[in-house]
Amino acid sequence: MNAFRFTEYIMELRQARQFVALAEALNFHRAAEALGMSQPPLSISMRKLEQELGVALFVRQSRGVTLTEAGHAALPHARRVLGNVEAMRDAIRATTDGMGGRLSVGFVGSAIYALLPKVVPLFRSQRPAVDLRLREATTLEILNGLESGDLDIGVLRTPVLDAGDVALEPLMREEMILLIPRNHSLHGQDRLRLEDLRDEPFIGYDRARLPNYCHLSLSACDSAGFQPRIAEEAAHLHTLIALVESGIGIALAPSVARIPGASRVGYARITVRGAPIVIGLALATRRDDTRPSRDAFVSALRGAAAELAEGETVLTGEMLR
């Protein structure tokens, strides 16, 4: 019967425990005591199990029982069933108390350079058994992932045109800066006005994948009194830096862009009508999710963001002086 197809039968857990107890005690009386039950119900239950399987598991004797060949074959499977159930209970308990389970976090690429390096090690030290899944994505992709349930937490850029049912909490704010090719006539200038750049080619943002970046940049140029001439579009920060490095055009980018492109392009503070262009980094979550592991990661994010803000690690004014 190929181990008597033991695992193909949907046994009651009660029967599995009783079978293992009897197989180990080899005595109905001792097995019943270990199970906290009387002997007759145990005997009836084992007879029923054997009938369901269509094979004898025990040889009944006057002073006890012995396992048949089928019983010996079935025993490790029954123990495995009970072990899997216990493992399932442990996993459920770990998920419930926040010490285990899976947590999927989506983040925009610019969060890699300052925020996540502080958050991830702290969270892993506190919740080493949690299966933390990190996924780089655009703000729009993160919002869609949260709404579909593919993501549990998002770190995205604001302003957001439409967050839907996703809850947003501001984490950080930073100025947009201007990225300049190293051979450009503007290279080396510390401060520029967007109003003076109307004739320059710009590297823009992918309208479909980065609508918030695109809207912010176009709105800033509109406030400066012109529509930018878009030479190319980018969907990722490293692509934006590479296009500027190639001399195709200048670009507006969050000040954290200075970290991955420190020696590749030039930077300048940029204002429009005398004010900086500000962009935010925000925490995005589903409103009804309150799992302990999720709450622990959120707490770590808030702490790291507060630390960065206090130390002015990413503030444009400090980075460009």
C-alpha cells in the first residue's frame, strides 16, 4: 500500500495523537492514562482508524499490543503530522507576537541611501525570525501593492496625487537640487534660480511610473514661468544621474541624489520665486493593518527618520556647503 498511503487519509488530529501514544506505550491502559482518557474510547478509536485505513496497525495481545508491519510504516508519518501541526502553531504564535511571519516592504530607490540602512539592521536585530522582504518600486507601484495586499508597508515620495485608501504619514522633507553635467557652463555654481533655466534641456521623469515627480517638476517650472524642454525621461534615480552625466541635460532631483552621484555630476541649490522646491518621504500603510511585526518596522522607520532630521544628514543646505 506504499506506506499504506497513510498521508493520503485525512486523519483527525485526535486519532493521530492516540495512535502515536499507543504505538509508544504498547499498552491500551498506559496510553489512555497518558492521553487523559479511559481505555474503551481509545480502543474504539483505534479500531475505527484501522477500518478507515483498511489495514491492521496493531496486534492485540493479552498484556498489550505490538505494531504490525503497517503500524511500523505508519508511525513516522503520524509523528510527522503532529510535528507539522506543532510547527504551524509555533509559526502562528510567532506571527501573532511579531517575532515571526513575513513582512513585505516596498521602497523608492532614494530611500536606500539614508533611511533604510538605519532601519533594516535595527529591525533585524529586534525581529530576526521575521522574513523581511524588501522591494524597490516607484511610488505608484507601492500604492498599488499596498491596495492589492502584496505589500505591507511602503516608503514613498510625496506629494502624492491620489493615495486612495492608503494611509500616509510624513517621515522626512528635503529640498530638490539641480543636477548638472560636469562640463556644463553652470557647473560649479552653488545656487541657481529655476527662472533662469528656461532655455536648458531637462531630464524629466517617466509620466506613467513617476507621476508625482513629474507633476512636482512641471509645477515648479510652471511657477518659474516656462514649460521645460524634456530631452529624456527617467524612472529611477540612478538612470537620472547617468543621463545627466552623459551631458544630455540638467535635472531636478531630491537632495539625497548627491550620495550615489557624488563624483559624477555637479549640484546646485535651486529656488523658484525665492523659495526651495520641497519633496517629502512618507510612510504608507493599510489603515486596518496592526500586526506586531508591521508596527515594529513602522516604529523603526519613525525613529530613523527623526534621527536623520535631527542630524541634518540629508538636508540640502548642509550637503552643499
